[in-house]
Amino acid sequence: MRRLLPVTDMTAHETGAGEVHGTAAGKATAATEATATRAGEAQVAAVGEAPAAGREWTLDELADAYAYPEGDAVWLRANMVSSLDGAGQHEGRSQPLSSETDMRIFGTLRGLADVIVVGAETVRLEGYRPARAREAFAARRAAAGQGPAPVIAVVTASLDLDFSLPLFTEPLVPTLILTGAAAPAERVRAAREAGAEVLVAGDGAGVDPARAVAVLAERGLRRQLTEGGPRLLGQFVAAEVLDELCLTISPTMTAGGAQRIAGGPSVVVPTRFSVASVLEQDGFLFTRYRRI
């Protein structure tokens, strides 16, 4: 794997400016390195020298690269994948756009999170299972005061979910349901009988995105990760509560009418993000953007 941004001495030595940026862009690169974004500077400070290009990074190295900001602030990041032509899925699932390295980063982001927030439709389509404890992250999680595995929090207005699935019957830590105060009482009861914990994060039937973030934070779940789907991510963007996007750009073209990574109504003013880092492996770009 290569680190393309921020450019470190190790990256420049191993790949050369022309190889990373192209001959024409090399001069521009030299000019912009000195004025790297704040996010880029923070990333360099956090991870130091980049691991050697061309080899597989260890999970520890990935965890260092994707570490949450230090301190007690609540931080919501999203992890999504997109094809070159903007598809967030293929035939209803994200897996056809993914790769082995993408799945390693997917697992790393989960290993760092307190809670994984996901929409009910994604639970149904992707066959969600409980997050598992992984030995590779055990010491890191213990040092951070985290439990052995992240909590799964499902956002749903209708609670139209199969509560006999392992997500509800076999979780290492109880699955959370985020819903509104007017959610169907019989479905709330079924969720609780299945062992899920129901949290109210909205005054009506649905969930208020900002309130969902706050409700989770009140339980000490401040390192938050959402894996979509597009409708849920769109709601977080519209509510201006998304702090970071980890976007894998897959070197694939799908055509068709697949959803983008974020859906729902358009925001009045586009939300600006700054690039924090870019990694590359086998033609896939693993990007990180932080809200300005």
C-alpha cells in the first residue's frame, strides 16, 4: 500500500513525485506540500513515517492511520465505497465494489469504534451480524476504555426487522435500536423481548440525526461510525453532524441506476470537507475527508 497524501519523506523517497502525481503535477506538488491542510498535518503527526510502499500494512499501522482524534469530543465518521461512476452499491450490495484491502480497512474502522450506526434497510440487505471481538484490537480497545467489540445501533422508524437474526439473538453486547417516540408500540415490545435496547431519538416516528448522535454520546459512545446506507448518510449530512468521511473509490464502472453513497433531499449549501489522507492499493483509493 502507498500513502499518496499527506506526502511524507518516506512516501516521496519510495515512489517519487512523478510516480505519485504525474510529471506535470510534480512541480505543483512541491509547492503545495509546504501548505498542507490542517487535517494532513495532524495525520502526519499521528502516524509518523509511512510504512514501506508496496507491502501490506499491519492492522496496527492501519489503526494508527485511522485513529480517532484525541480528546473527549464526539466524532461521527462514515465509511462508504463508491464506483468511479458514482454508484454506492451494485445490485443492492456494496461487496461487488470492495476489495481485500477495503475489507481490512472496514474491519479496522470497526475495531476503533465505540458504536456502529446503521440504517434498517442496510441491515436487511447486507445481512448484518453482530460485531465481534478481535484479538488484534483487544489491547488498543482496553487502553481506550472500550468494550471488547463495538455496539451496533440500528436506526429505524418502523422497527420492521427480523428479531430472530443473530444481530439480536447473539450479540456480544446488546444491539441498540434508535427510533422515535411515536414508533409502533408492539414492535418496540418485540425488540425488547428479543434482547435489544430501544432508545428514543426523535419526537415523531422517525429519528432526528443530531439527537441520535447525542443520545449515543450520552451513553459514552463518542467514537461513532456509520456504514450507511445512503439514506441514513444523507440525513447525517443534511443535519451537519458528519465529521469525517472514509471513502473507498473503487476502480470499477457499474452504469445502471444504483444509489449514490448519500441520498435524500439536497442540502441548501454543499458541505465542504478537506482531504486528510489518501492511500492506494491495487488501483483502489482509500480517502479520508474531514468537515471544514
